[in-house]
Amino acid sequence: MYDFESQIVDIPDYPEPGVIFKDITPLFGNPEALKAMTDALAEHFAGMGITKVVGPEARGFMVGVPVAVALGAGFVPARKPGKLPRETVSQSYELEYGTDSIEIHADAISSKDTVLILDDLVATGGTVEATGKLVRDMGAKLVGYGCILELAFLNPREKLTPSDDDVELFSLVTVD
């Protein structure tokens, strides 16, 4: 497998002292790494009958679109409130200090769809969990979550993969 960690740059004390920010943008600038990322995610989820890939704003777009193309699926953007021009459905979720919401066009997903949610990074799992709830509420079958980087020390799997659910979280790089 490709060495994805070599494309992630640690930025100390960003955005505040004591935080080590994991910058994945070099992966997108390297054609070989970008292709390897697309191929690895698409290969992992191939054969699941995925008809739509949903990517939360904004870097979920960058991960989701090439993987959707590789899977022969459509892409659906999940956006912050007020960014989509037609009728939307929304889901709120908790942040460290408050709440936020994610929206999808009301006609973007149906009960006939099999959906994969992709994002660049999964930390606490709040954004993708809300996106998953939205997808399920729209009647679609959710088959998985995927990301480039998982911050396992924040325990996102506790939110995303309950024991009664066969939906998995697949990450290319895990930080413990």
C-alpha cells in the first residue's frame, strides 16, 4: 500500500499552542498520492453497489468526487446551511462549543440509493455521523464511512460503528 503518512505534514502549534495540525493538502498536490488515495478508497468499497458518494463540505468534496468517479457512482455534496439553492433536508450536530448543521438537496438521495460517506479527516465523528443520519433519514442504505486520516484518540468509532450496525469506518491513516 502507498505510504500516505509521508504526504501528511505536521504543523506544530496550529491553530493554537499545543495542537499538532495534520496537513493533508500535500497529498492532493501529488498526482501519484492522489491517484493512490482514490484507488485505495475505491478498491476498499468496490462491489458494494454504491450509487452515491456523499462528501461533507469542503474537503469531503475533494475526496468524494474522484472516488465516486472510480466507483461509477454519483456525488452528493453535504453543505453548511444556506449554501444549496434548492429544497434541502438538514441534520444538526454537536460541536465542542455549540451546534452546526449539514444539508443535502431533498431530491439528491432516495430509498433506491446505496451510499458511501467520504471525508478527508474524521476526528470526533460528529460531521460524518450527522451526514449518515441524514442519509438514513432520506431512506437510503448507508454502507460505510471512509477518510484519509482518522484521529483514533478522539474515539470516532464509538459514534460511527455501533455494535448493531454493519457500517464500517475505513481510514487510510490512523493517528492513535
